[in-house]
Amino acid sequence: MDFRQGEIIAIDKPYRMSSFGALAHIRYLCSKRMGHKVKMGHAGTLDPLATGVLLLCTGKATKRIEELQHHTKEYVATLQLGATTASYDLEHDVDETFPTQHISRQLIEQALEQFVGDIQQVPPVYSACNVGGKRAYALSRKGKEVVLEPKQVHIDEIEILSYDDAKKLLQLRVVCGKGTYIRSLARDLGRALQSGAHLTALRRTRVGDYRVEDCVSFDHFGEWLQAQEVVVSAD
């Protein structure tokens, strides 16, 4: 591996860790191995409560970050129907509940059709969107009102993997493009069902050709790194 010439490392980001926190730890391990600070950036933020594929670029490969961010992504999302939270996931407690007796798998399938293709989507107020030079989540956590404009995003495919009608738990596979928020999809699907919904789990299973089953385990990255042949290249 040549960190200066550039490597793309796919790791499986753990639960309750920010993308920056994961990057910082991996960069520390790589820098320790090399004996100097390794330049590194990530291609596409994952929420702290999400797990899965996080691409880390080193050295000259950091120039490819924007390109990698445009690659198609695949997620497996678990939604609780009938209730909402301020963040559209488990970062916040349930703030409102809604009727669910009318919801069926057939109704869900019909509602999902409107979210495939080019759609307008409002990002979550608890997101990394830039608002006047500050992150939306930072403003929201301070109790300030955040208004975000809808953005066009593209969803290639949505597949129902499972549906527990008794518990109103829905698991979806979503294939989508850059800028798509699965939390916003959960919110909008809940509204389309004349109810509510929020994420209880989210896993990014693919970014372009990088699949989660091929990722390096975050917890065992140190051992993996020690097994690699590392090249010390000239500046």
C-alpha cells in the first residue's frame, strides 16, 4: 500500500460513531504505522446511528472524493411505522404517534412507487447541510429553527425486504444517488401512508463497486494494517 500515492480503503463504520471519528481513528493508525501524518478524507458522510460502507481516501486519492461521492449507493433501512421523531431516527425520542390500522403491505407498495426516480426531498434539520455557514444539526441542537429547501435526488430502486404487520416494522433496500437522505425517505413515506415513520436501523451496504462484505472491520483495522505491505514513497 502506498498512502502518499493514494489508497481507497473501505471500512465498515460502527454504530454510534461519526464518520469523522472513524476517519480520525484510522488516520491515527495509518500515521503511526508510517511514522508521519497520513493525509486522509472520507467520501460520503454516514450518520452516527448508521453503519456500513465508509470510503477513506489517502494521499493523492483524496482528489477522487467528489467522484466517489457521486457513485450509486445501496442501503438497508428498518422503519417503525406509526411514530415520528425530530431527527427521523433514534437520535431523538418519539414525539408523535399516528394510526396504523389502515396500513397494509399493498398500501406500502403503492406508496413507495412515488419515491422512485427523480424526486424532490427536504433534508432532515438534524443533518450536515450548510445553513449560513453552520451545520443544520448544530443549529437544531441549540433549539434554533432551521428551514431547508427541497433538493432533487434520484432513487433507482426500492424493494421491500420484510414487513411485520403486527409490529408495523418495515425493512427496505434502497438504491439511490448522491444527496439522498434515507431518514427523509422514512419521514415522507410515513406521511404518504397518512401516518408517520422513523428509522430504527440503517446500513449502507454498497458504494459503487465497494460492498460491505468486502470492507475492513473497523475494530480489527489495526491487525489488518499490520498484515499489509506498506510502501514509503518519496514526496
